[in-house]
Amino acid sequence: MINKTNNIFEKILYALSICIGVVVGIFSIFAVAYIVDAYSKPSIEEEYSFNLTEINFKENPILSPYVYVNSKNGFSDLLLFVSFETGNVVRLNYEKDIGVVYSMKIKDYKTNEVIYDLENIYSEIHLPGSKNFGVQLEPHFNNISLENKKYIFDLKYYQTNNVDVIYHYNGIMNPKYRKYEYKLFDILMSV
């Protein structure tokens, strides 16, 4: 009888040790991921250079100047692209794509001098249900070089149709021959 009780007690202890080991193992994975994420971010600071209390999506263009500080060594031979996305939209016709025409001036933060002037760039948003869904149209601009200082990204965009409203857009710079990207701005807008 004592032997059976010992066996049951041993099985309970064994099961508990397995459960504790699994919990500790899962927690350690999240802890390591948190530490890596916290300490491996690119050395980029974001600063918003405008104060808009309300953004009206029905009016065009939407003006959005953003400022960023790049890495210590500056950037050269860059691939720059801006992507537009929608939020949780409800629509009747998923086959209709959302067209966007945008322009962006990259200016020196102190002098306001225009360094790059990118105009009349066409992009499309393909939502799930569209025949073009999964096909990306994101124009890239090659060989943009920026020094180690602040810049203003003055972005204006127009929607070419009134199918839906754009809720989110971002800009990314991707140095050639590197596996990581530098996010310039990542803006979630709400009505």
C-alpha cells in the first residue's frame, strides 16, 4: 500500500516538474525575444514636426511633414519606398483598387532646402478580394544619399478614387546589401 502511494506521489511530482519546465521554457523564449527586441533597434529617432488636432480624410491633399535622424554614419545608396495601407474597412466592391498619387520632398531640417523632390508617383492598394491582391506596386527610388542630420519628409498624397479611406502609411529606407530596414515614419491615422 505504501509502495502504491509512493508511486502515485512520484507520478504527481514528475508531472508537476514537466509542467514547470514547460512554463519556464516558454517564458524564457519570450524573455529572450523581449531583450533582443529592446536592445537591437536601429539608432533612429523620430520627431513629428507638425501639430494637427484633426485630420480630415475627405480633404486633399493630406500634408504630413516628418523629421527623422538617421544613423551615425549617414546613409548612401538607399532604396526608399512609401507604402499605403487601409485600416479595417467595410466595402461592397472588393475588386476595385484604391489609387494613390503622391509626392514627397526631402528637405534639410535647418535650412529647409529641398534635397530630393519626388513627384507624381502612382501607387495602388489591393485589398483581399481584389484580382490584383498580392501584387505589389511600390515604387522604389535608388541611390538616395543622406548625411547624419535631421531631414523633413514632406509628403502629400491624393486618392484618385473614393472607394475607401487610407488609414495608414509608412516610409522605409533599405540600404543596399543589408538585411535590415530603417523605418522613417510609420503613421497610424484615425478619424
